[in-house]
Amino acid sequence: MKKILSLLLILMLLPLSGCSTENASDGKIHITATLFPQYDFARQIGGDKVDVTLLLPAGQESHLYDPSPADMAKISKSDLFIYTGDMMEGWAGDIASSVGGNVKVLDVSDNIELFSHDEEEHDHAHSLDPHIWLDFDNAKKMCANIAAELILLSPENEEYFTQNLLSYTNSLTELDEEYSALFSKGQNKDLIFGGRFAVGYLTRRYNIQYKSAYDSCSANSEPSVQDVAALSDYVKENDIKVVFCEEFSDPKIAREIAASNNAEVLVLHSCHNTSQAERENGETFISIMTQNLSNIRKGLM
């Protein structure tokens, strides 16, 4: 808390110029995005009219991220700051309420309702799932929110942003149809998760049957020895060949469960951030979700 307050003070003391002279001279809208989905969406919709910076360092969990003074300075020089809401980035709300008046702020989760997997068992405020982009309808709403803000910032490029939004939305629809086709004939195997469960929007959208060692995506969630043992037995008894874990995690539990049937451990990526290798390879939201689909196919074989 003390560090957040200190950073906010630094931010308030920074020049209220919004955009630097260097930024203004290139004619682009300069955007700082907290997480990978809105970073990539802004790039796809903004095209060559925008310059987008991803705030999270490569491989960094958003829940564990601690913004630095340099990050604050970066945001203060932006035209637009995009974040997802307090549930995903608890630190971003304070930043959003304290940036200078020349920096526009967009909560990209606007008009998107969060849902909970486990609110009957846990306190509702702590069980809401913030990974909204894993439902492609929500991803489309996020894109529409970004496009609307870009049009406000650069109305002369409205047609350009609108066309890019339409094209990208069509790409999301095509991917959605590929996911739907995989589950259209019913599912005869449960997907097994040996890591924290962050893909609730995905499983709910396609009515995917699953079993998980963890009851949520919370960093405080831990499986019991009994739960791990029961899931290991289930994998062996049902000849399951793939156990999933989340990105940026130690797959220790997933490997333990997989070992009961010599199963493979694969990543089911929540897309909230990317690794350095993924950035160097030019991965996008769609390419990561396409790889997720490939891994799910293996999990159903």
C-alpha cells in the first residue's frame, strides 16, 4: 500500500502534458495497456495509427505485478491507458483515477458482467473470474470499447478503425466457430486441470466438461492431498492422456497427476500475458487461442 501511494504521488508530480513532444510529432495515438488481450486488440484495431505498449513485463503474473515509477512515467506520456478492472489488476484502478487529465482512461470491461464458478462455496467478492476475454463475445465487446475510444481520440480515422474492428471481429467469429465445432457432437472425456483454474469463461461458453485440482484461479487457492490423489486415480481409471496447467506456473501438481497414467502435460493459456519467447515469436491473442484449441483436441482424444 505504501508503495502504491508513493507511486501515485510521483504520478501527480509528473508534468500534466499527457503526450510528449516526441509522441505528438509521430501522429500516432500512444496507448499503454495493462494486459495482453487489450494490448493485442488495440494493435489489431488501431493498426498503423497507434503505438501500443504492454505494461506487464514478459512472463509476469498480473496479480503479482507492482508498478514502478518508470511505469507511471510511461502512462503519463500516453494518450490512452487501458485496463481490465479491479478484479484482474487491483493496482490499476488507483492509477486510472490519478493520471493527468490529458490521458484518457478506458476500463475495457465496461458492460461485461463477471461470473463466479464457486460463489456458493466462497465469498462472492473473491470468487469472480476476471478472465473475460476467454469468452469470444466478451472479447468482441472489449474490441468495440477500444474502437469507440480510438474514434473519439482520432475521429478522422473512424472508417479505418471501424473496418479493422469488423475484420478482427470476423476473425474472432471464425475461431469461435472452430471451438463450437469441436464440441458440437458432445464430449466423451473430461478435460483435466492440474493447475489453477483460469479458463471458466471458455468452459462455460462451450459447455466443456472438466475436473480440476484447484477450485479457482486465485493465487491463494491450493488443492488438498486428497483432491490430487482422487484426480490421479481418475486419470488412470479413465485412460486420460493429457493433463493441463496454466502458463507461467510450476506444473508440479499437473505432472504428479499426469504421472499416474504416463499422460502428457500441456498448457491451456489464459492469455493475460505472454512470455519473452512468445513476444519474440509475434504471438497474438488469436494464435494463442488457436494453440489452446489444438491442445484441447489432444485432451479429448
